[in-house]
Amino acid sequence: MNIGLNIKRNRERLGLSQEALAKKIGVSQQAVDRWENAGVIPRNKAVNKLMNVFGLSRDALFGDSIPTSKGVKIPVLGRVVAGVPIEAVQEILDYEEITPEMAATGEYFALHVKGASMEPTLRDGDIVIVKKQPTVDSGDIAIVLVNGNDATVKEIKESPAGITLIGHNAAIYTPQFYSNKEIQSLPVQIIGKVVEMRRKF
């Protein structure tokens, strides 16, 4: 069993310090050091988190071989609904792979784009890779929930008075402005930032 060596190799492969890995896993830096150097076996909860961070199966984490570019699978969702955690959504259409390096930077999911409001940038049927986060910068394309309805994909423009959701297909979608008060009362909720688009031919 080479789990200590495997943890160290994969941590270094991702350019993480012991402290940085510990923060991602939710343990102390001393715990990571004991795993790597004292033969201490991580608890099951920590093992699951290590598998997610490294993009490894349990066998690979405990075994002799170290994959160098094994992809991490994330679910492609048909919809995102208010109040339902991403990981609890039942409508999983498919899976996409992201690199272990990307997976190590946060939590990701994929979403099936519906409609033509973001053409030509995004078309109906495209898959977008989304980093789960509650805020984005002005000009980013984000997944947004308005009034608890299914998520919409729009460009975000921020101002001191509120935010505007912009669809790139102006013939179909008129920009929608929401005041700071409406953001709270409706509510308008940012679910994540679109970081990649994948189109199947």
C-alpha cells in the first residue's frame, strides 16, 4: 500500500503545498504530513476528498500506479433549480471530463444550454463547463437563477444600482436589469461562472 507516497506525488503533480492540500481536504497540515511520512491512513471522508482533488479512483489512490492525466468526470445537468444542491439534481444527461488540475481549483458541473438567447456565442445543445461560485465579474458569462426558476445562461453586467443580464442574441432576448432590491426579493442568484464551452458536431 503506497497511499502516503501517492498523496505526496499527486500533491506535487498539482503544485500544491501540504498546507494548500490540507485546506482543500479540511484537515490540518500536520495530518497531511502524517499521511505522507508516518504511514498514517486517512479516514474514509478524507479519502473521498483526496480522490476528488486528485481525480483518482480509490484503487489508484491506494495502489502502485500514478495516472498523470486522468480526467475527472463531472455531471452534465439538464436543469438547475433553486434550493436543490447541484450534487442532488437527478436530471443528469451525461458526463464530461475536466483535467485534475482544473478540478483542484474548485467545484465544477456542466449544463446543457437551452434556447437561442446567447447565439452566436452559445447555441442550443451546447455544453458549458461551470465553476460553482456565488459571484462573478462584470462581463463574465454566468449561470443565474431568477425567481427560483430554471437556471439561465447570460452575460453579467454589474453597476452600483444592480445587475443586467445580457443575452447575445438581441433579437430574441432584451437585456434585463435587476435592482439591488430585486436581487434580494426575487431573488436573483448567481450559481457559477461559465469557464468553457463544448460543442458536439
